[in-house]
Amino acid sequence: MPSIELDSTLKRTTVEGLGFPLGVYPVEPMTPVAGFYSQFEAADGAEPFLTGGEEAFDDWEAWPDRYMFDVLIDAARLPSLVRAMLTLLPPRVYPILDVLGHDAYREIDPYVAYDPVGLDKIVEAQRVYADWLYEDGLVGFGAMSIEPFIYVFVDEHKIATVRVELEMRERVERLLAAFEVPSVEEIVGSDSAAHEHRSVLYCPPDRPDLFTPEEIVERLRRDWLLQLNVPGATNLDDDGNDLGVTSWRCVVRCIPGDDGPERYAEVFLRADSLDRAEQLATDAAIASPPDTGASQKSGEDAEDESWLEVDPVQCDRVRADDFAAMLAQHGFPQQDGASAQGVVHVVWHGHDDERSREG
């Protein structure tokens, strides 16, 4: 199993005795204020976790009256504090993952589980991917429960947020007191000044024994039952504008039924929604087996007997110039018909050719 290695060239920024995560740090003079800030929040809906508008999740309950705690502490102490916060949660939880991804029209890829998983899976992920979760400036993670309502999340600035029902307020305050975290009128972290975000992993192409961020996301999606929490039937940017047909780069994981190695199909296509892009990419992977290296326009008549599982693990929208450059990189000429939906080209990766990865 691959492991994680931090980029040894990165240096930790420390200001006024507060160590910042390697992946997010201020780039202008500032005076940080560590501690915790709390406030009461009235009951409201659960819309932040239902942006996909899926009918299957309409019965999620509104968030109750609660207390919110924002916590900023030294980066070296954050993992221990969050592990203690997770003990507030019941045995089964809904994991959450935010990633600053590669989609050209969306800043953050928000993932959430709509089915509960064992809390032990969150704990195990912290053990295996700790450096990435707590140091990388492009990822936030956490979990929540419904009964009782508890929300624990570490954002990309590595500020921890806890939301609990009113009767649990004192328990959280005792936990923070045990870590000697003071109450302050306002926390001041890297997000309060001009700051930089960066990835922290060392993962060169010639080191397949080291995890890439994309590989970690893929594994967490599988282990935490995560789904991309964006509307699947439309094609909107972060401002709500309908983009119509756009170019996409999709990665499809294909697991054979004969115990052979898994393979990845990199599919370049055009589609007017995430749902359509995933379907086109899946059909193309089935219709263009890796031994042919063929490009395929449609997989409607294809047989999928050779694959035990075909799963689109990444679908990112790509601007036109970048799409053309990607095609050229693989030796494919740019084609006409930029407004037409369909698959343009398929490239296979795996143990027999390039390294099996998403990026």
C-alpha cells in the first residue's frame, strides 16, 4: 500500500509563537489570535449538505438550536484536539470532505456521505492520511451525526468548527479547557490576512509508492461512501450561471472480473451536465477496451462482461484552451463541433502502461 510523504522543502510559518499548517499561511504581517470563539445558532435547514437536490435526501431533518465553536490552535496540536472532538460523535456518522479540485468552474469539490459509516473509518483515515488532512491547504474534512446533532469539521485553513445541541455545550467547553484553549472575542488565523494555499505532498511520477492527493480522495470516496454534492442534472458555475455544453476530463476506474489489475480510462468529452458526463465516460470505458486503445463516440451497444465494476471517480469541467492542450498532449488533434455532446477520445492507464492514478 502506498504511503504519504511531505515535501521536505516546505517550511512552517510561525507568527507570534503560533505555528501555521504547512499548506496555508499568511503572506503579510498579522497578529494571530489563537483560542476559541462560540455563539448560539438558531434552528435552520440542512441545505449546505443537500445542494444536489436529490429527492432521496429530502427527509433530512433541520439543524436544531445549537452552539457553534470555532477553534484555532497551533498546527502541531490540532490533530490531538480533533481526535478528542471526534469522541463527541456516536459510532456511526456522515463523513464530509471538501477539496480545492481541478474543475474550471467550481472552486471546491464538496463531498458528503448520505449513508452513515462507522466512526472507526474516520479515525483510521486520520492515522493513514494525517499529514495530508492536517497540513494540506487544499482540503477540509469532518463528520456529523443527526441524533444527537453533532458537527465536527476542519476547514482548508485548519480552523476546527464544532456544532452541538445546547445540552452538550458544557462538554465541549470542558474539552477545550483540558487542552488549555482560551475563550476569545475573535480568533484571527491565516484567513484573516492575505494568505497562500498549497499542497504539501511529495509525489513525483517516478514514485508510485507515494500517494497523490487524487489517490487519497478516491480512497476516501470509497471508504467514506462520499458523493459529490453538486446538482447532477444541470451545469452551473459557482455563481449559478448555466454553462450549457462544456468540455470535460473524466477518469473511470475499471475493475476486471478475473482478479486482474484495475485500470483507469481517461475520457475527454463534451456534456451539458455532470450526470451526462458520468454516463458518457462510463459508456466510453466499456466500449473502448484497453487492448484496442480506440476512441469511441458511443457505448450504447457495448458489452461490459469484462469488467466487474466501472466507476467514474473524477469528472472535471475544462476550459476550451486547456481541453485542446490536453488533447494535443496525447497526440489528438482538436476537433470541430465544440457545442455537440459526446466522447472525443479515451486514453487508458494502468499497470501495463502508465501508473494507475487519477491525475
